[in-house]
Amino acid sequence: MMTIIVTGGAGFIGGNFIHYYLSAHPEDRVICVDKLTYAGNLSTLAPVMDNPNFRFCKLDICDREGVFALFEEEKPDAVINFAAESHVDRSIENPEIFLQTNIIGTATMMDACRAFGNVRYHQVSTDEVYGDLPLDRPDLFFTETTPIHTSSPYSSSKAGADLLVQAYQRTYGLPITISRCSNNYGPYHFPEKLIPLMIANCLNNKPLPVYGEGLNVRDWLYVEDHCKAIDLILHKGRIGEVYNVGGHNEMRNIDIVKLIIHELGKDESLITYVTDRKGHDLRYAIDPTKIHEELGWFPETKFQDGIKKTIKWYLENRQWWEEIISGEYQNYYEKMYGNR
Ligand code: NAD
Ligand code: TDX
């Protein structure tokens, strides 16, 4: 039996991971550490709150005293660090909190791992640390040896954290792994991000704000496939290694938006082209050969099925996202999109 600390578990991917992990490993104990920022929702964890093998702990990963006290109490066998400020647009408006949570928070969690017996540590990173690829070179993909070359304060903070994780292994022998995943989609995705934002706006008959010409390409992966990859890396990955995780499922933003419109029976006249994101990455595309060959991982959910499941989830769980978009989110939306 293992005790694992999952940080950021009230967010999108961490929440999905906790649901997945508790059902895949019913013998293990999961402790969720989450600060409950604007992106954290306890309602995401409601289905597991009564599970005797689950504990929720409201805590900032930068709170050294609090983190050390929790380690002292729980003696975890492993840490999976999902907690982060995760939205590129917010990082362009205000980089500071990204440096704090994504870099200092990572260091704090790893310091606790060192202090309590070299605890196994997994860092959830992103393909954005590799920068972007040109649109006219479909033959190019990110591999684990692609140089780090970031574009936004968000991706730079994630890259800074990755370098620190590798340094902790080299310097202190901390048993680490890193996964760098492409864009996720699925249930519990916060509605500031492309897919849930377009679903929510469509359902509310609001304009669909497409940045630039909508030609940027992202490589979409169903969130459960990402969760399975992290589970495999935690249990079978080679210590010190980076694993790219992605679906070979590249789509242009505009095609995603049109697909959502058609699935929901709405009209393309809802599309509104708005000012582009500053420094907007053109294309992300992962080469997942390493995790496939070493750990046998491959994406199980096809995009056509995953997007239908996702839309169905948003239709059946309106309360979850309507509560989010009715609060402080309104001010965010007005600031980001009001005069765009
Ligand atoms: P999210 O924004 O939905 O959730 C982040 C969670 O972290 C929230 O619950 C929030 O309350 C918590 N958090 C933030 N700051 C914290 C702090 N200081 N202490 C404790 N908790 C804190 O993010 P997500 O989309 O679920 O992303 C999770 C991780 O996966 C991030 O590290 C992100 O960089 C990475 N990632 C995301 C994607 C994607 O497509 N969403 C793709 C690749 C990698
Ligand atoms: O309103 C929008 N209109 C639009 O055209 C929004 C919110 C986004 N976009 C575009 C920008 C991107 O090209 O859609 C694409 C996807 O945007 P996001 O959902 O913000 O995701 P992205 O910037 O690609 O980053 C995501 O994937 C990598 C996650 O948010 C990161 O946390 C992860 O590391």
C-alpha cells in the first residue's frame, strides 16, 4: 500500500487523476494538497470526498512549514505535482504568481521530499517548454531531446521548474521523473481554456472569441489518457527520465470551434475573430515514441469520441461550470475579452 500526495487535485487534470487513481489503486491512500485558487473547485472532488482512502488538505505548495508538517504527519511514499498556475493568458497579464507557484512551489515540495527520506517525486510538465513548431513543417515533432525554448511567462516558469527538478536529481539524488504532455481536454476543464470556453459560450449563445485567424495548431489528448500515462511513469518509469505524452492528434483552433458549434447545433455566425495572443505559439506536436516503447502507453480515446464525451459531460453538469462562470470569472472575462 502506498500513500501519495497529489498537489493541485482540485483542478482539471489533478482532479481527473485522483478519480482515476483511486479506482485503479483502491488499496492506496491519496492526499490532495490544493490552495483552492480561482482554478480549484472542491465540487470536482465531491465524488471522492467520502472515500476513506482520500484526504483533502487546503494548503499552498509554497507554504514550507505547512508542507513539512504534512509530510511529518503522513509520511508519503510519492508526490505528484500538478499544482500550478496554468493559463497562458493570465501569465501574460501577471507573471509573478506563476514564478511563485510554479517554481518556488516545486522547490518547496522537492525540499520536503529530500527531508523525509528522498521521497519519489513526479513533476507534471507541459509540451510548451519546447516552444513552438512552424506551421509549414508537419514532419517536425517535439522529442525529449528538443531544446527548451519557451515563449510565455507560463511556459518559462514550467521550464524553470523542470530544470530545478533535474538539478535536484543530479545534486541530491532525488528520485524524480518528468512528464511533458500536450493539450488535455475532458470533464472538469476550467472554462477559461479553449474547449470548455467555446462549449459554454455556444450553450449561452455568446460570441466565440477566436484569437488571430484560428490557424494555430494544438495536439489534443483526452485527460484520462494523460492520467494513465502518469500512473505508468510513477510505477514503471525510469528514474531521472523525461517522458513526452501526446496523442498525435493535431487540430487547428478554428476546426475545433466549428466542430463544437456543429455538435451543439449552433451557427458559425457566433465565431468572432479577436486580437491575437501576444507571442502566440504556432504549433505543438508531441512525438510519444519513448513512452510507447518503454512503458507501452498509447492514447486510447480517439478525438471524435473524446470530444463527444466531453460535450455530453458539460451538458449534464451545467451546475459545475455555471457556478464558476457566474462569479469572479465575469470580471476576468470582461478584462480579457471586453475590448479585444
Ligand atoms: P488547473 O489550473 O485546472 O488546476 C491547477 C490546480 O492547482 C488548482 O486546483 C489550483 O487551486 C491549484 N493550485 C494553484 N496554485 C497552487 C498553490 N500555490 N498551492 C497549491 N495548489 C495550487 O490546471 P490543469 O490544467 O489541471 O494543469 C495541471 C498541471 O498540468 C499543471 O502543472 C499544468 O502546467 C500541467 N499541464 C496542463 C495541460 C493542460 O492542457 N491543461 C497540459 C500539459 C500540462
Ligand atoms: O478564447 C480563446 N480563444 C482562442 O483562440 C482561448 C482561451 C484560446 N484560444 C486559442 C489559443 C491557443 O492557440 O486556443 C488555443 C488553446 O488555448 P488554451 O486553451 O489557452 O491552451 P494553451 O495556451 O494551448 O495551453 C494549454 O495547453 C498546455 C494549457 O492551458 C496549459 O496549461 C498546458 O501546459
